[in-house]
Amino acid sequence: MKHNLQYIHFDAGWYGYEHLKESDASRVDVDPRRNPKKDLDLKEVIRYAKKRNIGVILYVNQRALAHQLDEILPLYRDWGVSGIKFGFVQVGSHRWTTWLHEAIRKCAEYQLVVDIHDEYRPTGFSRTYPNLMTQEGIRGNEEMPDAIHNTILPFTRYIAGAADYTICYYRQDFTDKSQHNSYTAPGRVIKTTSAHQLALAAIYYSPLQYLYWYDKPEDSQEEPELAFFDAIPTVWDDTKVLDGSPGEFVSIARKSGDDWFLGCITNNNSRTVTILPSFLEKGSKYKAIIYEDGDKNIKTRTQVKITEKRVDGLQQLNFNLKNSGGVAIHFIKER
């Protein structure tokens, strides 16, 4: 399987006011609200990350980019930064579209990847400048949309290119799912099931894929289904749209090396789906690791049921998807 470079992202607030006023390579000011002890050495973080093949991406809003782009880019290159997330961009007008395209071109000169957030929609511009890895503009999990919205996106915005949905796996209300743990995610919560969220990582294409947006390391209890997120790539050798209808459901399979990853989601209604994995190599057998929504018999907060079976391309798979649910499958070719 292809190796994927991992990134760590410092979101809005990593820099302080002084960073906006001057580009001083000798200092990196951090927002005191995010780091009240003032003990974050960002340059050391970047050095440590690069040593372990992890790239650092820094969020910068358009206020700073528009005024200091030509100063920021060489500065970040010297720091060893891997990319920039553009924030609070203005879109739609000729002026700002031209500015964005020029900014992406300049980032390419400094070998910086780009993720444009907020209302910038996929347009296919990544074909001209592939350092534009992804963009938001799709009303992802920052807005906590319902499952109907999620089943529409593959037929609309994602046709034009990659998009950053920002999966928020642990932003769930677990109080009615498990008696042994009453943890409740603060604030807004996702409106779909755990298996639905897992499946999105295969359905939605984004070479820069955020899988735990808003989540913190302490949110995890090492749920076994995280193995799907650990294994899934962000770029693909082949894609098969198996079935679906806008606003109803969708099933998509993607190939990386000898493995296939499949995601299937339904809208707010429950649904029985049939999947024929005819995309699998003829004459070969695969181990299918299946992640679907379980019930209270699954003793984790997320209640994802995990099963394994030996399959080939002729074996029909049937699933009863819950309301706003889904199923994710990892097909591993037997050697």
C-alpha cells in the first residue's frame, strides 16, 4: 500500500497580534488564549515533526495573507512549514478570485500545499496547480449537516474537485448509547451515525483529509474501528461509483494498490442496500473487514460492529442501514 504523508494542523489562533504586524524570523508569537503559559516553541514542533515525516500546516486568515503574503511565504519556507490553510477568504468577485489563484501560484513556488477554507468551492483549479490539495465550500461537519446533505454532495460539489469535509468523529452525544460511559461531546454534535462518518472517508475525495476535526487526543478510547481511518489512503488508483441517487444514498469504492475501500451511506431514512463487489480482481479472494452500526451489545460508545469474511467479486453483500447510517468496508487481497 502507498505511504501517506501525515500532517499536523495548527488552527486559527496559533499566532498572536505581533505576527500580523511584522515578519520577524527570530520569533513566533502564539495567541495567549491558546497558549497561556507561552511555552509553545513552534519552530521546535516543526523540527520534531519533520524528523518523523510529519508536515506542519499553519492556518492564516486572509487579513494576514492579503497584506503579508510575499513576506510570509519565504518565512514559512525557512521555518520548514509544509503548507497553509487559507481562512476567511472572500469569494465570488473577479478581484478575489484572481487574488486566490495568484496566491496559490506563489505557494507552489515555495513548495507549500494549500487548503482553502470557508466558502471557496471546488472549481478544478487543482488541475493547474496541484499544490491546492483541497478546499472547503461544501458545508461539512463544521456545520453538522444531516445525512440528506451528505448524500447530495457526491453528485454536486465533489464533481468539481476535492473538498475538505472535516470529519468530526467524536463530536457525538454518547449518553444514550452506552451505560458504562456517559461522555457527551460539548456544543454541536454530528447528526449521523459512527459508521456513516467512517464511510465518508472513502466516499469523499480529498488528498488532504481531516478525520478528527474538533476532536482531541483524549476524546479517543481506542475504539477498534479507528483501524479503518488508520488504513485509508487519501489518493487513489481507481474509483467506482456503484450506486446511488442524490439525497437518497450513495455507494463508492476506491482502490489503492491491491486493496479496495468502500463507503455507503443513506439519508435520514433507514435502507436496505445490496453491494456486488464486481470491482474486485477476478479469481482472487479478499478479506473484507466490515464496519457497520451495531446496538447496545457492542460495548463501545460508538457501537460500531466489526465483522470479517472471505469474499470475491461474485459474492453479494446485503446491509440494513440505520437512519442516517452507513457501512464502511476494507477489502484486503489475499496473497
